Amino acid sequence: MAKVAIATRQLAHAGKSLGGHGVSLKVLEPAHRMSLRARPAAIAALSKALGIALPEKAKSSAAKAGRTVLWLGPDEWLVIDEAGGDPVADCASVKGLHSAVDVSHRNVGIAVVGPNAAATINAGCPQDLSLQAFPVGAASRTVLGKVEMVLLRTGEDAFRVECWRSFSDYVWGFLSEAARDG
């Protein structure tokens, strides 16, 4: 009888955390993520299907029951579901023109928390992260050093960094060094 090989996906940086100098970093638990593109005519139906209104304003987000939707562009959102839901399945019955792609395994989420969180991120991100310019709930596609990331402010001193798995070593290393320099 032939043995069957089973591949097991390893989570990037699972359980990693770092603290000190007024900031802590923690790799977040896996979540369902969806890249959503839609025409304006489909926004209401998609919002209903997802159980949360898709934000339509630059740098905005919406959160409800473990699901967060980040506005990335006039017709683009990143949906993060940490409650075990499947946003792609929720959008499957929507008739309006849209594209819903599961990117759950593409991204890694990192929490950056503490009084030096903004300074740690700003070590490699040119975005103004003052509370006035980037308030709680603000979201943006931006850069950290040499890579693209999506940034969400989750609290006055708290951020969620979303980056592609293939860039996660670089992002973790960059943030770790910036936190130590704090």
C-alpha cells in the first residue's frame, strides 16, 4: 500500500511577539480575508450580504461582529473576518458586478501597540500617523520601507499592519528593529 503525502500549510510567524521600548508587536491569528472589487451599483447588495456597510470614503473602515472592511480605493476593499465567517461565500449570491477573491493565505496581520506604535511604523512609512491626520478607524494602502502594506488604526496607540506573506519576514524584521530603536 502506497503512503500518501499530506501537505500542511505552516502559518507565517505563528505566535511571534516582541515587546519593549513603549511598543509591542504580535503576529495576529489567521483570519478570512477577501479582496473585493465592485461597481457602485453593487455596493448596497454587497453590504447587505456581508452584514456591514462598505465604506465609501478614502481612508475609512467599518467594523461589526468580528468583520472589518477597509476602503482601499473607489471600487476596492479588503475584508477581514476574524469571527470564522466566509466573506467570499457571503458575496456569492450577489448579482451586481463584483469580484470577490479569497486572499486569506496571502496576508499576514501584525498588531503594533503602545505609545511608540506610530513612531515604530513611521520609521519606514511616510504617512502622517498623528491622530488628527490618521484617526482611529483610518485605513490606507501605503508602504513600509520597500514593501506595500495595508494599515488600519485600531486604537489611539494601536495599529494593524497587513502585508503579503512573502514580505512578512521583511516587515517583521523592519518593525522589530524600529521597535528596538524606539
